[in-house]
Amino acid sequence: MALARVWATQLESGEVSSVKELARQNGLCHNYTARLLPLAYLAPDLTEAVLQGAQPRSVSLAGLTAQPLPWDWSEQRRRFAAIG
């Protein structure tokens, strides 16, 4: 999530112009980068739970990114609960 926030800042500031450029600069696959980037916009309470290791054990990176992450925080919480 920390890396996703750095990437989001780089995109928002214009330091990089696209997700493809971001992936190329980091030596990563474009699809992987695009899949992780939405974690920068995870609801603050969910971010805090993950950073503190307080999320349900079944919540994983693969589970959170298996489908596009909703922008709406309420929907994110529902997804989090469904995974957990």
C-alpha cells in the first residue's frame, strides 16, 4: 500500500505520465502496477487495519486485487468483509 501511495503521488504530480511509464521505471509489469495502484485509495480505516496487521487472516493482497477495487469506501468495506 505504501508503494501504491508513492505511485499515486507520482502520477498526480505529473512526475510520470502514465501507469505504463510508472511500471517501466520500476521494472514491473503494467498489469501488476495497474492492479496495485488502487490500493493507494483504500479507505483509511482499512489501510490502518492492514498496516497494524488487524485485518482478518483471509484478507490478502490477491484477494483485495482479484477484482477492480471500488472507489467507494463503503463498497471497499463490503469487499473487505466478504473476503474476511
